[in-house]
Amino acid sequence: MAEGAVRIEDLAERFDISVMTVHRDLDELEARGLLRKTRGQATALSTSLVESSDVYRSNRQVAEKESLALAALEFIEPGQSIFLDDSTTVLQLAKYLPTRAPLTVITNVLTLMNELTGMRGISLVALGGDYYNWCSAFLGRMTNEAIQKLRADVFIMSTSAITDDVCFHQTLETVDTKRAMFESAATRILLVDHTKFEKRALHALAELTEYDIVIVDAQTAPEHITRMRSKGIQVVVAPKLARADGTSAARH
């Protein structure tokens, strides 16, 4: 997870085990959706066709994701109902939600359900369906049908990639569930760290102009911000978080 990708022979040498043992262990981790085996290596990195696991993503751009979550918090009001998606960026928002209580939170994400269970002032609506280990979330027809019967005040989400100012994801299951939440919410807020503008994925979800608010981190290239605003998109730039010593906590 720390290195993103590593050669199988290097793993065998590092842990002083046989290559066959490495293959067996990697097969188990791959079955759990934590990584993928390719020719001679294991990788946790995403591609245009495969998203990386939430375990890997949760340790990337942590400071940026927290700054985005804090900026999103400003658009949540007590008494609202909110959809939260399966992104690790939105997961950063969970610990701050009691400051906006009472709230009704609707989510298909098991890690969020566990985080929110027992939080004072938070009413949790848990969406079931087919469970996908790589994103720790329930997706599919049952999930989407449940969403379509609900109406929320706000939907807060992130995306895997942005190409030509359109949100993209690697799997149709993800797109279908997020789109169902999108259609069932009065206000749609997108959280995007700067790396999303450098990535690609296969399936389109929504154009940025369809969102009410797009929140980006402070490292987002000015040309992206200028271009989005020229299209009439309400762009909010989340400030960098500061450490106790006064320095920036955002990673470079």
C-alpha cells in the first residue's frame, strides 16, 4: 500500500519466502479486492478500468481530503438529510457531522455506517444490496431501488477522475448508485482534490455544470478553476490546513 506497486520477486526477497507463497498470499488479497496481480508484480494503483481499494485510497491526499470535508461542512445545516457516497474523501467528513446535528445520514458505505453508529444527533439510514469489498460499499439494483424511494436535501460525493469537466468512474455499478443519489437530492456537492484532474476512468457520471457546488483543494491548478468558473460552475477552493506549528499540512 505504501509503494503502490511492487515486484513479486522483491516481495519474496524482502520477506524471505518462496515466490509460490507470495503468489498464494497475493491471490487471497486480490480476492478481497485490496490489490491486483499483473505480470510479475502486485499493484494497488487504479487504472482507467479498475479503481483501487478504499484501503489504499484512504491513505492518499489525507490533508487535502480533510480540507475538502471541512469546506463541505459549511454547506450542511442542522435538520437536513444527506446522502454520502463511498469515496474516502467523504469519509473524512464523518467525524465532523455531530457539529451540524441533528442530521439524517443516508449511505451505502459500511465504513461510514460503522463510523456513524452511536454518534449523538445522527440518524443513520443504511442502504443494503450487493456488497463490494474493494469499496466497502453496497451497490447494485437493490441499493438503487432503495435510493429512488428517498429524497434528501444534500448529496456529497467525490469522483475517480475528471476529463473534459465530466466526472468518470471505473465501474458501472458505482456510476448507477451515485447517479441514483444524485437524482434523489435537492443539492449536489462534489469534492475534488487536484489529482483527479490528472486521472482517467471509463464511465461518465455527470458534467461538472450539473453540480450546485464543486469544492477543490488549494493545490488545484488555477487554469482548472478559471475554466470551471467561466462555465458558470460555483467553485469553492478549500484552504490548506495548518499544523500547530503554523505550517501547511497539505502534501506536495
